[in-house]
Amino acid sequence: MIGLVYDEVFLAHGLPQHPECAERLTATLARLEAGGLRAQMAPLPVRAASVEELSRLHDRDYVEHVRELSEAGGGDIDLDTVAPAGTW
């Protein structure tokens, strides 16, 4: 069985003009639904990742930078990565 981690709060992440936006997520969910795949997925609980968990995949300085950027109102991390307010 495949797990699905999803919460409506995910729709608030991203910017409309960026590829990682709410429309991309809703389109993906609709496609899973239309193909009958979403019904076969086990819903998994949503929770915030800890700094330790994030640091397994990202340098701790990067994690801290994203936190600071998000808490300051958001901004660009690089040319195609954005951390809007609320990302953290």
C-alpha cells in the first residue's frame, strides 16, 4: 500500500506563478482521484518535520536560512526556489 500525506494547508505553500503552486497539487490529487488511485492510498498523519529530520536532507545552515526567511515574510532562496511567509 502507498501512503498519502496531505492536508489543505499544503495549498497555501508556493506562489501562483511558480511551478510548485496550489494548482499543481489540486491537479495531481484530481488525477489520482480520477484514476481510482487515491482510494487505494493510506492516509498518513500530517505533522511538522523537526529541525533534526530536515537536517538529514539539508545542511543545518540552509534549514535555518529557510526558517529565518519565512519568518521575515518570505523571499527567494535561489532563482527557482521560493520560501513564502508561512513556509516554516
